[in-house]
Amino acid sequence: MTDIDKGTINFKGELLRKAIHLFSLSIPIIYSFISKKTALTILIPLTIISVTIDFGRYYIKKLNDIVQKIFGYILREHENDFQKKNLNGASYVLIAATLTLWIFPKIFFITAFAALIICDTSAALIGRKFGKHKFLSKSLEGTLAFFVSGCILIFFTPKVANIPGEYIIGFVAVAVGAIVENISYGWADDNLTIPLSIGFTLWGLYSYFLPSLTF
């Protein structure tokens, strides 16, 4: 949800939506204790099921009725567009989790995906409640909330050697994520663009500035 998109669901609905969103933190937490192969074995079927239901509801009325009855009050307008047949945020979260987990080393995935959940939640809630100043495609308040919560998160995410440079790289990565979250509005789902942008930024900066570290 963007702070620009205020008319689609009310603030209570947004709170409930983000509460469900926060449950996705279980993905990086569980992945901390299992292998990539095991994680993908779990995530791939879940993603296929979610996407199948998501597309299926556009063609099967009874399935759509069930989805609307359970989740309709937290779905945004574009997630109910029968012409464009857009996926909902939950499907994009699972697609993002599967794709980024497959692409990135574990420490980069954990940071990038945790940032998606925590920072996107902060940006949406702060942006909706307090967003008054336009910045790029959204509000300055929401983008700052993303960045500040991301910087706090960096102090708690895994590091290779726990040296100062890693924290600086992390701060830069969440700054990139904050901008990408902002400018993704209207053309791409930020559940996908946020972890990809942060993950690639981390990987690139580590490779350039800390090439001796192995992940």
C-alpha cells in the first residue's frame, strides 16, 4: 500500500493487512535454521498454490466469493481488477521470497526480505497517517520511515565479519530500497522490487568494497 493510495482501504484495513504482512517475517527467521534446498522445497509449492488461487478467482466465481468473503476488506482496488487480473500482495510476497532466496546468499536474503516486511510496513502506516509532503511518487514521511526503520533493522541482521563497513553498506542498501519502494508506485509491485533492489545492492557493495569476505 502506498500513502498516495489512501482511498482503496481504510486505515483499520491497512493495519490488518500489515499485521498479516508481518507474519511473513517467519520466512527469514525459519530460513536462518534450514538449508536453501529445504526452504525452496517449502516455498515453491506455497507460491504455486497462492498464484493459482489468485488467478483462479478471476475465472471461478465460487472461488472468488470465498476469497472476497475472507480477504475482500483488505484487498486494494487494483487487486480486484478483473480486466488486468493483477496478483495480490500475498502472492507477490511469496514470489519475491522464492526468487530472492534462490538468487542471493543467505545473509543478503535475510536482510533484504526482513527490510521488505518491516520497512514497507513502516512506510505504509506512517505515510498514510502522517504523509503530507510529496516526494517523488509518494510522501517524504513514508520514505523516511522506510529508511529509518531500515537503519535500525541493519543493527540486528546477520553480518559476515561484523565490521563497521558492513553496517555502512547496509544503510546504503536500505536507502536504495526506500527510493525503489517510492518510485515503484504505479508500474511495479514493491513486494518484488524492494528485496531485489536491496539484495543486489548488498551483493554489489560487498563484492566491491569487501571482496575478501565470503558469504
